[in-house]
Amino acid sequence: MSGNLIAIIVILVLLLVLAGIIYYAYCNIRKKLRDTSRMLFGTDSMIEGMKQREKEVEMTPKSVSSATNLYMPSIMRDFPDYVPNTYLQYYLYPEQVVAQLDPDHTRTEEVRNGREKRVFTQCRQAARQGSTKGLTIAKSEVHADMIVEVASSIAFDKGELFIMITRNNGTVSNFHEDAMVETAAHVGANGVTAVPFGKIDVFMKGLMEGQYAYEHLTVDSYFEGSYKKALQALTLNRTLVDAQKAKAVLDDLIDANQDYWPELK
């Protein structure tokens, strides 16, 4: 066999090997993209899934939560020293947020028409097919994933770091010991161990003091049956900050919750 023929055969073999590697990589990437699309959107095509999600957003009436993107740039511009948080919109821009509210499409309706509808639909599909294969229900919800990770950290005493709501107990050194704070914490078999934060500045402490007082007075008003403390609480609420508005809201809430609330005197 001539040297040229051997060289040609070697080249052909190398080309076949290279083609096989490329094809394997292509199939692997395609599978990962398909799995990611199924996880995120419940479809085999990521493009199709993104189009479906866009349609869902377009068909969903705007509520406070879906107006978040309107305020995040403002928070980052006006308060650059703080990590932007979607909840801050209620405290920093209360009038604008209230103006976005639709009495006929509250956060409840948004969840029912969005996440609840998707989850219930997929649960029915999983029941019909006897598995969750090809469904996003077991993977795509951030909080669902976190619940499993937290449970694992407790069961196996991993001490992994999560953002948890726990009793302050000095985590924020210049705030109420009995306040519940959302902070970084290690989670293990012995419970939650918060990472010490230190002091908060005057501005953030002022916002937190108002929320603490609002929540404290709300609890007191329930157990004491106190109309006065309920009114005080709502007056401090950052979406109201007005005693007359607070009284009108409180009276409406009492009428709507007669079967659930204690009598407030």
C-alpha cells in the first residue's frame, strides 16, 4: 500500500472522528437547550417558550408587582447606596405604586391567572401521564427549588447559606431584638444561624422602624380588639401615611372581614 493511500486513509479516519465529535457535541448542546427550555417554559423550543411567555405577559393586566420594572431604575438612581429590592417600591414611591393598583386585578388575580393556572394545569397533566417528565413544575419555581435545598441542608446538617427570615437577636445591632429580619443565615440540623450584620444607617433604620411599628400595632390591635391601635397601624403604613385615608381603609376592611376579624372597639 502506497504512502499516499495510507495518508488519505488516515485523513479520512481523522475527518470521521472529528465529524463524530462535532455531531456528539451538537446533540449534547441541543439536548441541554431542550432540557433548559422544558425547565423554563415547558416547551422543547426555547424560542417558542419565550414567545409564549411574552404572550402571557401581554395578556396579563398590569398590577403593582408587574410594574416593578418601572421603579427599579428609579431606586437605583435615587438610592445608589442600597441594593435595589422590589419591595422597596412600596416604601419609597407609595403614591405612584397605589396609582398602579387595579381593584379588579389585584395581586391575588395575578397569581390565579398566572402561576396558579400554570401549576394546576401541569399538575393535571402530570396526573394524566403518571410523571412530571417534560414539565417545569418540579424545577422552574425558584422558591420550590429553595425549599428542597433548605430541607436538604437541615436533613444533612450542611449549614448552607440562604436568605432567611428570623428573629433579630442582635443580627442588626441597633434594631429591636424581637423584630423579624430577612438576612443571610446558615441553615443546619440545629436551625438558623444568622450572619451578624452590624448597624444599619439612619435612613434604613427609619424605614424599618416604621414597618416594625405598623406590624407590632397590627398584632396588638387583633389580640386586644383595639380599633385605636388598628388605626395607628394603618396610619403608619407607607402606602397610606394619612389618618383620614387610614380610617376609611380600616372601616372598609372591617366591613369586608366581619366573619374573620375580632370586634374592634
